[in-house]
Amino acid sequence: MAGFLLNHDSCPVVKNILLLDSEGKRVAVKYYSGDWPTNSAKLAFEKSIFTKTQKTNARTEAEITMFENNIIVYKFVQDLYFFVTGGDDENELVLATVLQGFFDAVTLLLRNNVDQREALENLDLILLCLDEIVDGGMVLETDGSIIAGKVSSHNLDDGAPLSEQTITQALATAREHLTRSLLR
């Protein structure tokens, strides 16, 4: 492999992954490009794609649409709306695979209870899930069971050393505060 360079142009790049509720509000979002430099630009984008897609029937399988020079692949389950965005030159199949991996991992982590309440109660797992799927826009993993396995291995058991338990407790407290602020 001497001389092998990873060409960023040939690798699929994800611009964002969004998990919205049935009103188009954030549950968990991660942006990997500077296309939306401010929080208000991100919120406006989320509202726009939610409005554009909410009347479609993306419950049985993923749908694909073009929006503002982006390819958006999306799927709805219960009161959760999953979106993956890539540039207009991106491969739709790659984006659909990322979406399916995210969806499958969330389904496994939430033990098939894929709804907003369960997602908010397990927000830390969903955010870890996003980190396992994409890093800086580069796709790392698309197999839902592998993603869920990695996320599950981050959860520490009761026999964990005291130093690690404090981190877990801090994460649990942060999750409670974040959930409370989202439900206001």
C-alpha cells in the first residue's frame, strides 16, 4: 500500500444526519459541512426539508429528493423522521446505505421502540451512534448491528472502576439536562 493516498474527492461525504420529531423539531442532529454556518441556518434547513417531505409516504422504504443542490434520503418511523444529506454529486445508494445503517442501529439500541420518547431517553446512545457512522463527513460504518455493538460497548456495566463510573454519571446528568431543555 506504499504511496496510497486517500483521495477525499472519491470518498462519499455526508453533509448532515438529522433525526427530527413529528413537528420537524430536533431530536438529534449532526452537521459535517459548513453549508449552514449558523444555528439559525441549520434550523431553517431542518424546517424546510421537513415541510418538503412530511406529506410523502417514506414509511415503508426510504425516499430520495433533491433540495437546494443537495440529495436528501429520508425515512419516517412512528413520530421520528430520519434524514441523511449529501451534495448533488453524491451517490444516492451510499447515502441510502448510511440512512439504513443509522435507522437499523437506532432500532437495535431502542429495542424496536423507535419513537420520540424512547429516543430522547436514549439520546446519548443516538449521538454515539452518529459518531460511529460518520466522522467529519466521512462514512466510517453502515452496518447497523456493528454500529449498535460499538455503541453498546461504550455503555459501562456496574462493575466499572470508580473513575469510569463518574464519567458515566456525568453523561447521565448531561443527558437529563439536555432532555429537559429539549422538552421545554
